Amino acid sequence: MDGESLVASVAGHLELYAMNGQLNPDVAADTLADAAFGERVTGFDELLMLHFLLHEETREFAAALPQRLRALRTGTKTERQLVRSEVSEQIDWERTMRQRYATNPNDRTLFVTRSRREDYDLPENLVLRATTELLRRGLDEWETELSTYDWGTQWADDVLTRTQQVVAQQPNLMRIREPEPDEPTASMLATAANSRHTLYRSAADRYTLYQSITGSTPDRDRLATLLQETLLVPIGNASDPHRRLSGVFELYVLYTVIDACATVFEQAPQLRPIDSDRNAVAAFELSDDTTVRIYYEQAGTDAGLSFMSGTDDATDLTRRESVERRYADTATEIGLGGRVTTNRPDVLVAVERDGQIDGDRSLMIEAKYQSPGEAGEQTIRRGIREALEYVAYMRADDSLVHDVDGEWYGVGSQPHAMLVVNDHDGLDISTTTGELILTDAGAVAATIRRQLRSRFSSYSVANEEVDFSHHEDTAE
């Protein structure tokens, strides 16, 4: 699969991606017009906040705040106060006499005073306060990602830190009251949008954009435009195109797996954004006690899973294994911990039944977008090793999943690992060992469907018994 076809195949899903990569506004073209973002997924509003922050005009608005907030428009507000005896403000005699007559005409100690103060609670200032609250909430939520990934560089040069300080502490901004739940109103936004001051016009524009994409009936055109301009693509910086596109290939495999599950299980997945949280990116409820969770570059720690080797997993060791044990033992003795964390599978299909991980039906998938020649062969060799390591060291609640009397290879009725390569030239992709399935980009969808039907032939969907093994795969 060439790079252009690979990117095009995942472009319709990239609105859910928020991990390492590059901002690439041209990659999606028109593919987002009919994308699934109109159908809400768990955490999608938070993801829209990230795209809002990545929009160039939002960053420019934030960068200009420190200077522009020094001089806000204010009005004058008259305050009246009922006092007795001591008077420090101007007396409003008309209201004083009315108050005395209404209470006690002979009380000469009662006065109504009048004072004027600067009023910051103008309509345009309330719009400004509401917009800066959006910034504060979004930056607090996405601070780690904006500081970590390359696509957050537009918030570098202290723009992120300075903006957080300004929206939380700037004296003039703090003098504006917090907007009510139904504010800013349409009239307030109109006042700010028609202001002569750039600060207020920009605030109204930013707030209106966010409101239009997160409302109960979002503006799909504005949403599609925003996503196209702030789309995150998992493309690396390496000069080798195969290394640059390895992340895109992983996403291709991930969504092929999700689509295959949706086809076989005959239900739509419960989706989540693909971010640095350790949650599953998709889930399927097959029955009251069976859940299939799909993870991307995560170990499934929220389900009690991990991939760690230990110091007590074997007795007969090769010299290389002995070095690993000695290394782990030494690390333990000096307080570093005695376990070696392995890599995590690119895609993990974790099956949980009756609250326990069903290791025999779970599947670990490694995706390798290899280059031609010897370098590509080394990539595939590494993929085989990594895939087998996942099987050997997969743990649930700290116990090895694939382990029968100390053996892990060929345990159970199904292979537990799959290696997906880009090009099978020179390889026998029909090979299935006791633990490893080998397939390529063109055959991965059909291979996944076959494996799912084999694993879930007697399971039920939504409490209705379905024999998946007899379903025809028309796509094969």
C-alpha cells in the first residue's frame, strides 16, 4: 500500500486522533465532509477543545492577551447604601427623606449615600471573560499534550504558560464577574462582535466558533473546516518514507480491526478519542458479561493488563536470558524494581468475561510498514520477536495469562499474536504458527474477520445467541 493510499484510508478517522504526529491541513481533502464526527463519541467535546486550541486564530488571540488586557473598556456604576450616623459618601437627600418617611420620620441618623465606581461588567467584557474561561479550561486539560508533541509547538515560547497565568490572575480580567450559565447572550456577542476594539471582536469570534461546533446541533461546515485545518496525522520526521508513515499504518490496522469487529459483532463500537489516556479506543458489549476492548499503543492497564517480564518466569536460562535476569536482580537490589517492561502491542483486542481476561480469545497485533530490502527484513524480524514477547509476557492482575506448567508457546486453542506487514513480497503470509498469524495490508481485514469468528463462535450479542462461525464473509 503506497503512502498516499494509506493516508487516504485513515483520513476519515483522524478527527479522533490526538497523539504524536504533525499538523497537516491538506491531508484530508474532502474526506471529512461525511466523517463520523456528527455522531457523538465519549470524550469528543474534549477533543474538539484541542482542535479549537490548535486553530491559528485561537493561538493568536491568546498570544495578544497580555498586551490587550491592560486597557479594558469600563463604564460607571452608581451604588447606593443605607447607613446610620457616620457618612463617608455623598448623601442622596431625596432617597434619604423617602427612607426616613417610610421607616421613622424622626430618625435623623439614617442616610442613603451615593457613590460611583468603575464598572467592568459590560457586555463585551463578559464575552471576553467567557472566552478566556474556555482557554483556561482547555489549556489545563491539554497542557501535557501541547507541551509534549511536535504539533504543540505553536503554543511554545512560553505562550502556553503565559496564557494560563493571564487568564487566572490578570487584575483587570478578574474584575469582570463570572458569566451566568446562560451568558454570554446573543446580544452580548453582537455587541462584542461590532466593537471597535480588536480584543472584543476576536473574543466574540472565538467564542462563537466554539459554540457553533459544540452545541446540540453543531454547524457541520464549520466543524469540518476546523478539523481540516487542525487535523493531526501520525507522520514522523524520518527521511525514510516507510518510517515516516509507520504511525499511519498502525492507525490503518487499528481501524481495520474496529471495522471488522463491527461487521462480525453486528453493532457499532463505543468510540473514544485516541489520546495519551490509557483507555480503550473502542469497545463492544457482546452480552451481559462479555466485553471486547480495543487499545491503541496501550497495555490495557485499566483492565488490569500489562506486558512485563520478571525475574522468576523461567528456570532453564540461556546466557542472554541469564543476563536479563542478573540485570533485573541488580535493579531490584538498588531499588529500581526487578521487572523489565516490554513494548506494548500496536493494537490489543482484550476480551473480558465474567470480570476476567479471556486470554485465549484476546489478540495482540503488531503492525510493521517495512521498507524494501534488508532493512525491511530486519523490521519484520523485529516484529516477529515483539509479537511473541507480547504472548510470553502478557499479564492480567500481575499473573501471566498464557502459562500452563511454565509453557507459554502454543497454549490454548487459538494463536494469540498477529503481525501485519505492508508488503508480503517474498513472504508466505498463509503461515500460522502455534502463536503467530502473519498477514499483510491487503488481507488483514479478511484475516481479522476469520479470527474473530473462530474466537467468538458461541458468544452472544445483546443477549441474542449468534453463531458467528457460519456467517459468510462476502469481502473475502
